[in-house]
Amino acid sequence: MRVILAQPRGFCAGVVRAIEIVDRALQRHGAPVYVRHEIVHNRHVVENLRSKGARFVEELDEVPHGAVAIFSAHGVAQSVERDAQARGLDVLDATCPLVTKVHVQGRQYVAAGRTLILIGHAGHPEVEGTIGQIPGKVLLVQSEAEVATLDLPEDTPLAYVTQTTLSVDDTRGIIEALTRRFSNIVGPDTRDICYATQNRQAAVRELSEQVDVLLVVGATNSSNSNRLREIGAETGVPSYLVADGSELKPEWFANAQTVGITAGASAPEEMVEHVISALRKLGPVEVSTMSGREEKVEFKLPAKLIEPADARQV
């Protein structure tokens, strides 16, 4: 069996930064530190950090007064920020800078007097955080069909922003539907969607042309991982989302000579290796990596984790 690995795949800069924030907080403050929601959507990452002393909570009222609290990479509402301040928590914000960019754009559009439309999935932590960051009403649109249901005059001053982990193609379709229906609408280009989302989707499309089966390593609650599997399936290739090698089923590969593997932006490379090891139990495996874009993006850590610990006590 030939195995071709997508390039790029796996961790993006925002996820690397978020995990490092938790690791450094544990080193500096000792256990426990408290993380609101999963730091990223991956069980293996969460369990690894939990074993080091991170405690994951759903709401801040589970965090002791004055403790270290970390906001996940998906971002939080302003009400959560105010609650943390009121509880005297030592906050470290692991919100991905590209998500923060969406928050800033949204506030600017509203300040200019426009009604804001957020293209995204209801209930996703990033969507809830973005809505909670905008001072005013935000209209959530999840599909092209929902554009027709918006109860707004054709000339309403509108603007749109998008959830960063959406499909570029799906987002483009919704944006085109919005611009067809409304005459006064502005928003960022689809190129402003997260670079990692775009790169991984482009790699999967290219990889799907070369394989008989596609495996996407990622969590079931990971938006970008689910979309990678959907893209593979749309090309006609049998595509499966797996957390690790234990979820493989031999019948998937009965007639497969070439298997493609990619990983969502929150999936560690060790889980890709775990999947390859599981494939080797089915027979000989030859692994190669497709040529693709090399990502060199890095995001800065919060200043309070960079400066020497004793400097904060002066």
C-alpha cells in the first residue's frame, strides 16, 4: 500500500501558540491552571495537557477566585472577559490572532453603521465568541439558502465576516448570494479566511486526485477537520475522519492501492504516525509526502509569558 501525506497538514500557528500558552503557564505558575473549554478541538491534546495539570472547565464560575485562567484558541465573548476581571482571575488569552482579526473587523463595520452578518456554524465556540465581541445585533448565516430568509431591505447597509475554519468554496457561495441580494454590502475577501484552512483544503483537493481512500486525522467536533473529510468525499474519494489508528476499519482498504492522509489544524503529528502504524498492521506500507506549501507563520505569545517571572514581581 502506498501512503501519501498531505502537505501542509496538522497543527497551525494558532494551535501551536495556544498549546504553548498552557504549557508555559503550567511551568510558570504550577498546576493547576484552568482552561475555559477545550484549548483546541482535539482529545489527545486536551488529555496530554490535563495530565500535566491543566483543568478544563465550561464556565468561569468553576475557576477559583484569583486563579490562572486561559481562554481557548476559539475566542470568547466580552461578557466572559468582564466575568474574569470581576473574579480577579489572572487571564491568559490564547485566542488565535486570526480570530481576533475577525473580531476587530466586525467592530469596525458596526461602528461604521452597518448591520453585521456572520457566516458560520451555530453553536461553534468561535461563532459564539465572535457574536459576543460585537456591540450590537449579529445575524448568523449558515448557508446560501438562509440568505433568502433575511428580513432586511435590499439597500440595508450590511457587512459580513466569517468563521475562520469554514470552507473557502462554501463561504464564497454565501458571499455571492449576499451580494446578489443586497446592494450595499462590504466585507473581507475570502483570502482573509485563515491561511491554514485554505492551505489544508487546497492540499486535500490535490491529494484526492492521487488516492483511492482519504483519511483525515482529527476530532469529530473540529470544524476544519470535518470540512477536509467533506472535500475529499465531494471529489468522489471514500473519505473518513478518525481520531487515531484505533478507528481504522480493514474493509475501507480492501481494494485500495493508495491511501491519502491529512490532519486537521488541531491534530498532532503523533496521531498521523499512529494511523500509519495501524495501516502497517494490514500489510507493507510505503510512505511519501506530497509537495506542497511550507508554512512559516508564527504568532507571538502573551507578553506576561515572555518576560522573566521575577520581572513581574518588581
